[in-house]
Amino acid sequence: MRLTRRVVSFFYNYLNQLTVIMEKTKKSGTVKFFNGKEIPLEMHKVRIVQSIKLVPIERRLEAIREAGFNTFLLGTKDIFLDMLTDSGTNAMSDEQLSKMFVADDAYAGSQSFVKFQKSVADVFGKNLILPVHQGRAAENIISQTFVRKGSVIPMNYHFTTTLAHIQLNGGTVVELYTPEAMVIKSTHPFKGNIDIARLEELIVKNGAENVPFIRMEASTNLIGGQPFSMENMKDVRKVADKYKIIIVLDASLIGENAYFIKQREAAYQDSSIGAILNEMCSLSDIVYFSGRKVSSSRGGAICTNSKDLFNKMKDLVPLYEGFLTYGGISIREIEAMTVGLYETLQEDVVGQSPSFIKYAVQELDKLGLPVIMPGGALGCHVEAQTFLPQIPQSEYPAGALVAAFYLISGVRGMERGTLSSIRDEQGNDIYAELELMRLAFPRRVFTLSQVEYLIDRLNWLYKNRDLVGGLKFVEEPPVLRFFTGRLDATSPWPEKLIAKFRADFGDSL
Ligand code: F0G
């Protein structure tokens, strides 16, 4: 009996050690090519496909006019590569899809939710979970609960919906990024870090009682998907503890941030993604996320280990979202979210977009294009003021670049610059610090030849950049204007661009 136990325990330990060794040696993107090229290699195969079409450039001009030069208003029938966002557009795994068929549909007490709770506890180390229909719903609940008129909320950088919810509740956002964050071509590994000295100064100046929380955003979206380091997060924790302020972590892109910590922070190169995720969350009091991003599904959640914080937020869930065990999410999506969260533990999964982005960024850099470096999460970001120096910020250079790029390629990107910003009380545009065109790389969706097409067309546009002109608003909504606002070209530049395209490419699509 004792011998059997010994043998079992020996094999158990042996297997454990083997797993640790495999974890340590397994690094995505390390398959070397004989020809010396550095090419990201897909660790998945495509088994379900969707056809896409590239309509002729003349139709693309009609389409972008119909859309008021706003790529949010284009229909997918006119789009070749949809790089608007990775939100809700990441490819799902076969495991995720299969679990959707065993969903335990129930208004209250669904066992699918119990599985989801367990996945959040396993992956993020938080046991109390409030489901919400997507990330901004979490921001609504957190802001309504903690933000008051006069509140000041420091963060590494804002996200559009975060800012809107905090302002709606009377709060002010203060961004405390470090100077490297605004350097376009940099080698700094953690441009998403918060400036610790300025954080402490801000708290002292405003009084800790007016700072309801410090917000850290993983893979900081609007400055090019740039991560923060664990060291930085630990320093934030020290400040938070000193002044007794809670930390809210936006974990919508946490998998990629963990991947970058493993790749770029020496102390973590042998840690598993799971251990890094757990540590990042353990340094935060509240973690929230958009399931549309982190778990390649739909949905979202807020989680914490504090009963007190949980109770403060809890009652808003049935009011705005749905009952506490579904939160406005279809139960099928809760099943998909559960599997998707576990999949963020895999380096191949969370490293897929970053490795493709790195490839695109490096190739575009070789061609001399102004791209945000180092490559981050979410997408490849092209800096529009260097690309189109002839367009003043008042004529939205990033918006013009996005429209022009759609026109000449059928690729839909997103403006992340002054158009996505707001006006001040006098009605003047508040100019964005960075004017970016974001080309999102949803996980496992595009192939490398499609990325080559993107690089080729972007290079052509760069060579012909003098032909691109500005945009002006013709219809401007007061809130989140970039979603539904309509614009027009300030001159007939789109027609000139088409003429040059035809001269260079003949009858090519
Ligand atoms: N936080 C971050 C960092 C995000 O990137 C997003 C959404 C949200 C919160 C809001 O989540 O869309 O589920 O309500 N980002 C999308 C994007 C929209 O395209 O970058 P949501």
C-alpha cells in the first residue's frame, strides 16, 4: 500500500516538474526560420471561415461618402479587412463554441454562472463577481458607486467610455503617464507606466478623501496598446496603501499586458502567464473587464475580494444589467467567456496579436512610416501628424488618414485622435496629444498575407501622402461624437487619390 502511494507520488511529482519545465521552455514566437526571417507562426488552424470581398475603389469612395467619412458608419459589405476593433471580433476557439451548446439557461441561479465564477477566481484570484453586459457597463457601476462631484481620478491613461462615465458623475480624470508614453518611436518596454512621483503629488494636492480610486489600464489602449510593468504596479500599490486609496484595474487587455511582462521584465521571464495575471490582480482591489476583448466572447464583469466593495456596487447590477447571475449577458456567452478566460493563460493565445503587430510595425518602420514603437497590444498604430503634416489638427489628420486608407485599401481602421476627443466649454476642439490611426488585430482572425497587403497599401499611401487633405464636421453629436458624427472632405482630395491609384495599379481592386 505504502509502495503504491510512493510510486503514485513519484509519478505525480515527475509530471509536475515536467509541466514546469515545459512552461519554462515554451515561448511563443521562438520557432526559428532557416532563412533567418522573423515571422510570427500561427499556433492554431482555421476550420471555419467567412468570405470577404474587396469592392472596387470607386465603390469605396461612394461608401465612405455615405458613411460621412466616418468608418464606424461603413457597412461590412464594403469592407475587406475589418480592423476597426478587436472588441467582440476575436476568433473563438472550438472549445468556446462547443460549450455554448451546454449553457444552463436560467434567469437566476444558472450553473453556467457558477462555472464563470470559478474561472474568474482561478484566473484573476477574485471570488466576488458581478456580471455586466460589457466593459462600459462596469465603468457605469464603478463610477456611480465611487465618483462624486469634485472627485479626482488619477490613471495611466483614459479610455473613451471610462472618461465619459467619470465625467457624467462629476469627476475629473488626471492622466499621469510618463514622458516616454508620447515618444512615437521608442524602445521603452513599458510606455503604459504611471508616473509614481506625480501620482503622490496629485493625492497630496487634492487630498486622499477626494481620490476615490486610482485606475490602471492594462495594455493602455489609446496610447498604442502599451503595457505597464509589474514593478510599476507594485509602486502604485505602495502609494495606494500609504493614502488608503483603492486601485481599480481595467483588465480588458490584461492577457497581452501579462505577455509583455513575461517578454520584457527580467524578473518574470520564467513565470507563467497565469502567475503574472494573478499577481497583477492581487495588487488591485477591484478588477473589471470587457469580455469582448479579454475572453474573445461578449460580456464583462467586475470582481473583488472585498465584501464591502462588492456590497456597495451589487444593487446596481439588477437595476442596469440583469439579475446577479447573468448581468445582461446571454448564458451562452457566459459559457464562452468562462473558456475564454482560461485560454488567456496560454502564451500562444495572448501572444498572437502582439506577435503579428510586432511584425507589421517592424516592416512599416523599415519603410520609414511613422508607427508607434515598440509594437503593443490590440493593433498597429500609425501616427497621423508625421504622416500628413499638411493637415492641421483642426482638420482631423487621424480621421483623414483613416478615411484615405479605407479608400485605397478597403481596410477599416479607427480614428484615435482629436475626433475621438471632446470640445471645451467654449466649443473649441481639445486637441489630442497623439493623432493615431489604429489598425486592430483581433486575435487569430487575419493571415500574414493579409498583413502583407496592409503593409503594401500603407506604403503606397505614404508615398502619395501629399494628395490627402483634411475633414470637417457636417453633423456633430455632443457626446462620444466619433461614433456617429458625419464629416466631409475639405477639398476634392479623395478623387485625386483615386486617379493616382488607377494610374499606379491599373484595374487592380
Ligand atoms: N476599457 C478598455 C481598455 C477598452 O479597450 C474598452 C473597449 C472598454 C474599457 C469598454 O469595453 O466596449 O466592452 O464596453 N474598447 C473597444 C475598442 C471598444 O475598440 O478599443 P466595452
